[in-house]
Amino acid sequence: MSNRNDITDGMFATTKRKGLVYTEKLGWIDLGHAQGNDARVLKTKLENEFGAMYYESLNDWYYSIDYYQEMGIRKKILDVNIDFHTGVLTQVMVRSCLTPAMKARVALTLMYGTAKRFEAWQDSILFNWYTDSGFSVEDLLSDLVGFYRVFGGGPDPLWLANPVSYDTALQIWDSHDPIGHYKNTGFFPYLFSTMTPFKYGEPIRKKLPDWLDYIKPLDGGFTGVMYNQFHNSPVDGFFKNKDRINHELYGSVSNTINYADSPFERPLFFLLHSHSPQR
């Protein structure tokens, strides 16, 4: 959940790891989301193809990919720091030896679906009484910026987005506070007025610029490239809609130190409502 104290000067947009900046081309950007840490881990997994196996039923080699987005809180209980996390876990099997361009499309497909499911989870009745973060106007687009900083080529998207000064960002915030009131359920920029008077109607939805739209997700019929995973094996026809990806809600409790800095190591977790392949 972003707040006024998170706002930073646009001149630091490409160097700071946390904060909130306003940009002329993309609107509000959460620098934490825009770091692309989850995309970086995903890219490493796709490049390594660890544990690839041949599946006779599919006549090809596949390897497991786990991707997740989550939120968490730390509480001290009996002098022990306990981390509580919940999020969305996506487990698929990806065909070996895809080109880097196709792996980027696979990654974007996973990110699109998981991020939307995660924002919907945040926006559910369980959490929206406490936070307005679910589908907040900056979240999904910031995820996309982070993705392109890892999988894209060319200049840093944050630089191309034209971040504004600290004073201008404050004026925009104060004219529309809180920004969590404005919801964005797609990967599109929402632009607020950067000219006085700042408070002038609702933000305007814009198309993505070309430099943030040249990698395309798999557009249906991805059977053969990627399957849902069940018991560490690919499943053809997990759902009646063969193009539906299985996104599982989960929770976890851990006292692992520096867990957030170790994305390859996860504490034990439990699925909140697990899916099984259709029979």
C-alpha cells in the first residue's frame, strides 16, 4: 500500500530500490514492484532448465517452473519474529530448449496471470478492509516495468517514462489522495494531470508505449509449450479450458531469517483451496 511518505524525486527513479515516483508516460510507479526481482528469479529458472525430464506421453522434454507473488507481515511472538505470508503460486511445466524470445513470452504469460490473481486476492473482502492496495493504479503497471527491466532490451523503461520532480509528484498526490482509490485491473498507464490545476477529473487511461509492449504473452493454444503441473508432472487438460493456468492461493508461517532475500528457498506453505486435474 503506497502512501505520501513513499514519494521520491524522479531523478532517483532508476537508482532507488523503494519509493513511489510519478512519470509523464506511465503515471505512478512503485519502485519496489519495478525492481523486477521476481522476474529475475523467473528468468534464471527458465535459463537453467533445472530437472528437465523426457515425458513419453508428450514426446518431449519439460522442466518445472514455480512462480509466485505474495504479501506478508512480521510479528514478534514470545520474542520470536514470525513471518506470515499469503499469495498466489503458479506451477507449470515448460518445454525445454525454447528460444530466449519464447521464454520471455512464457514468463510474461505467467506474470500476467499471477499478478492479476494476486491483486484480486488483495482486493478480496479478507484484506480490502485493511488495505486499498488491491488493483491500486500503480501496481500492475509497475510489475510490467520490472518485467521489461529484466527481459527487455534497450534503455531503462523508468528513464523513458519521464519521471517528474518531487514537488510535482507531491502536488499530484495531494490533489487525488489516496491513489489507492483509483483501480487499474489491466496493464495500462493511468495519467493524472501534471498541469495546474492538478485536481481535474479522473485519471485518463492510455495505451502502452511501444517500448513497453513489444513482448507478447502466449495468446491461447499454448499446449505443447507449457502445461499445468501436478505432482511434478505436466498435465494436458488440467481444466476443461486447456489454456487456463492454475493459480493456487497459499499461506505460510515461518521464522526464517532474511526469507525475503532468498527467493529460491521457501518456508513450508499450505494451499488454501487446491485444484486437481479434471477427471
